[in-house]
Amino acid sequence: MGAFSYSGESPRTLCGGFTCFSRRGGGRGRPHVYLSWAGAHSPGFWGRRPVDELTEVIMEMLVELILMIPLAAALAFLWFKNRRMRSHLSELEYRVRAYEEIMNHSSDIIWLKDRERRLQFVNKSYYHLFPLVDSFVGLRDEDLADKFLADGYRRDDEYVIRNGKEYRYQENDKGSVWYETVKMPVKDPDGTVMGCAGLAHDITDRKEKELKIYEMEHVDYLTGLGNRHSLVTGYPEILAAALENGVDTYMIMISIDNFKLVNASCGFACGDEILRQLSFRLRNFVKNLKARAARVAGDEFCLIVENIHRRLNITELMESLRRQICEPVTVSGNTVAVELSFGVSTAPGDTRDFEELFKCAELCIRYGKKHARHGAVYFADISNSVVVRNVKIECELLNAIANNELTIAYQPKINADDGRLLGAEALIRWHNRTLGDIEPGEFIALAEENGIIIEIGYWVIEKCITQNLEWGACGYEMKPISINLTRRQFLDPNLMNVVAGLFTKYNYPPELLEFETTEKIFSENFLQARTAAESLHSLGVTLTLDDFGTSFANMIEITSLCVNTLKLKRAFVQDIDSNLGKQEVVRTIYNLSRRFELHLIAEGVETNREFNKITGIGIKSIQGFYYSRPLLPVDFEKFIGENHL
């Protein structure tokens, strides 16, 4: 490059190598300013030019500079954009590497496919499924799995790609391992499906736990057969198939006779082994049938069999069953004979409902045991028998209190001399919505047998206490109410605590509660009955000996009991006016009661002749239709009001 030079005085150096100087001259004597610059090629490249020419040059340079600004800005924009894109690409590369690293460290199996179902990416867990494959990119399921699995995977992928929807399923086709798989569509920003991705999660532990829970719910722990719940859940499927095929379904109940005796004599280990061997035989019997076998109780098994071939004869089936499972059982080298009872019910002939069908088969078992029949008992043959009604009563009785079906009627006890009300006996009544009115003689014995009588008894005691208190609150004079107790109730060790608790709860006077129990209980269980009587007497409760004179009780023993009252049975009162023998028996009982200072009451007095004869002997406490039938609380109040008692 060159450099400006100047001539004249006081030169001044300007930027860019320009040198400025001035010289006197011109028409008006004003100085002229000149710039001098030494060019690269010639010292006089520009030479000395006037300022006007210089201005033009500067303006041209400025124009050129201005024209270059957009270009410079564009270049700067491109530079910054390139830098930003490089940063973004670097960030994307980092994310991809991070995602890939995360997926490779996941225990789940992850893969990505394009629209042609070719693999584009798999994580390391995927390699564990196919350890002999080095690269999966570009492969399809057909290249890796058998045809059956590959066809299933293909259908799944096509569904996801075609519909753009997620698809989930569980499988254990890879050996003993269970997987839960989810396949999802992969879409571009416009929503176009570009392929599909999948993730398979190992759920083997969860499945094993579910299996254990299922076994606890559906499998009998001792025999390995199904339990009652398994029959309940499987029955609808079997019944539906039978109805569709127009055939019957049989429920066969099997009960081991005298199994409690086997346990008592041989031990529970022996009993368990018998159950296991019978279960093994049942399992072999049903494996060629469309049937289910289950252990439904301690010594009871149940089969549900579909008559799938139509020509299968139930009689032949039962005979075959007996031959296979009734053989003696060998336990610890000892041979044990096994006797079985069979009950058979049919769907839809007897009923379609499982519970009803189950009850029908149980009824057949009970009928067979009661009548010593070891063959098969069919419900169709006994459906009208008393046994069936009794079982129905038992079943309905379980919910009688909850369904508010029980009521209490009160029969007055009257003093024959002055007509005073001495008290009342509480008599339970039951009206069932299915069976109608059921007599106490039908259901009390059944309740006593299965133990429901305890709960019923507690309910009756509390109901009588609250009813008597209610009458007292209405202005009536409270009188003692007597309640009948069966053997199981009277000997119930918890009875005393329950009664004491009710006295405390309602602040009820103990002398207003009487318990009636039969003479037979004392004659059969004297020591235990005496202990129970003493416990109740300590609470202040009055005790009446019902049906006196029928069980040949020792009068001396009775006097040692805490008994306050004797009650003549209806059998001694009926036709007493014409039966001299009964008159002598009643007169003797009356004399004994006076001698031992026991109150005597005659129940079941119905006619004038009976009343006159009983009162003529000297008995003044009367209960029976002669005065009134048992009355509901509202009617009892009317009876008191009408008779001014």
C-alpha cells in the first residue's frame, strides 16, 4: 500500500493514510485544501484532488458499504443459524444416545419397526431372546419366530399400524416366562404412522402370585381337587354348553359314611390319606368326561358332569363311579373299607340354579343316610318327601331373624279363683315368604339340631324383655313372662352371661322373667342341668319344669333343684273329665307339689269340663284356650283391657 504526502505548511494526517494540507490562492484569496495519497501503483494515483471530488468518492464508498450491509447481515444470520443447528444436532445426538443407553439398561424388551414391520432398533434385552443373532436391523418376525408366533405378531403389528391404536396382551409362549406386551404406533409430526414400537415386561412373579391366589380360592389344599368355589365359577359354562347341546347336567354328591368314626379310631392322618386316595380316583374318573370334581366339605365330594354324548346313561355312569372309587383304601399297610352315599340332582330338570341344585344333591345324601340306602338317591324320586321340606326349612331358618320373619305370641296364665292375670308364656311364630306359616313343631327341632336355636333363643329373651317394658310404659302392670328353653339352650354355658347382660342393659327386674325347660333334660343330664339351674337362680330368674310327669324324674332330686313351678302337660288335662286314671295321676301330682311347696299350673285347658275337673282337684293356675289362644302383642293388650286384668 502507498501513503499520502503533502506540501505546504502544517500538514495534518487523516485516517486511512490521507494527508491534508492547504495553499493560498484562488480568486478571493481563500486557501484551497488538498489531499495527497501515495497509491500502490503510482504516487500520483489520485494526486491532489479538490474536496468536491473527494466527497463524490466518499459517497460512492458509502453507497457500496450500504449495499454490502444486507449481505453481511445475511452472512451473520447464516453463521448464527449454523451454529444453532450444530448445537441442536449435538443436543439431539446426546438425547438419542441417552435414550438408547436407558433402553439398553432396561430389563424390559424394547424394539422399533418401520411400516414394513422391519426391525430398526432393539435394546440389549431383546438380544437375550435370540443370543445367536448378531444384528436385527431389517429382520421381520418371520425371520426369528415359528410360523404360529410370527403370524400372531404380524396381526398385532398390522392392527397398530393400520388403526394407529395401542394394543396390549399377555403371553407365556417364551417358555415358562410370562410377558405383558404393549405395542404402540410411531407417528411423525403430521400424525402419519411411520411404524410401531413395542415393549414387553416380564410379569412372571406377578403371574405366580396370581396363580397362588387362584389356587387358594379354587383348589382344596389337601386333595388338590377344586373346592366349592371352583364349582360355582365353572358351573355356568358347563350348563350353557349342555343347554346348547340339548342335554342334561348332573350334580353328583358323594359322602363318606361314618367318616368321623374313621378319624376317631384311626386318626386324622389316616382320614386325610383316605381323602387323598379317593380324590385321586375321582380325578381319574372325570379326566375322560366333560366334568369337574371338587371337595366341598370335610367328607363330601361333588361332581358336575355334562351328558355331552346324549346316549350316556346316568345309571351306568353311577355304577362305573361306584366301581372305581368304592374299593377299600390301604393306609400304612392297613386296609380300610369305604362306604359311600351318593346324591344326584339334574339341571335343568330339577333346577338351573347352582345353589338349588347343590341343595337338592345334599338332600339326596341325607335321605340316603337316614334310610340306610348306600346306592344313588335321585332328587326326582324324593322331591316330595318330608326330608326335602325339612332341609328347606333349615335353609330358610338361617335368615329368619335378619328377614324379620319371627314374631312372638303371648298366652295368658289366669288365676281361676279371681281371674287375675298371673303372667304369660311366650310362644314363637314363623311366617316365611316362601314356605308360608311354619309350625314350631317343625322348625324348633331342626333349629336345635343345627344349633340355630341358640341365636333364636337370645332374640326371644331380648324381645320379651323389651315388650314387657313397653307394656309397663303404657300403664299396664308388668307380669312375669315365661320362655321355653330346649336342651341345647338350657345347657348353653353362655346363657347366664347373656341374660345378666340384658338385665343390666334394660334395667329389667329378674323376677319378671321365667324359663321353662322339660323334665327330660334333668332326667338325662342331672348334674349339668342342676348347675345351669343354680346359675340362673342366682340371677333371680324363676324356673319352671315343663311337661311334668312324662319322664319319671326322681322327685327327691327335683326338690334339690332351684325349681319354682311344675307344669302339667296337656296330655294329662285332655279328657280328664272322663278318664279316672288321669284324674288320679293329676291328683297325686297336685299333692306332691303342695308337699314340696311348688307352684302347679295346668296348661292346655280348653273345655268347661276340663276346667271344672282341674279346678275341682285344686289346681287354680290355668293356661289354655279356655281363657285365650296365644295372642300377638296388640291383641294381648286388648285381652287385658276387655277382661279388666
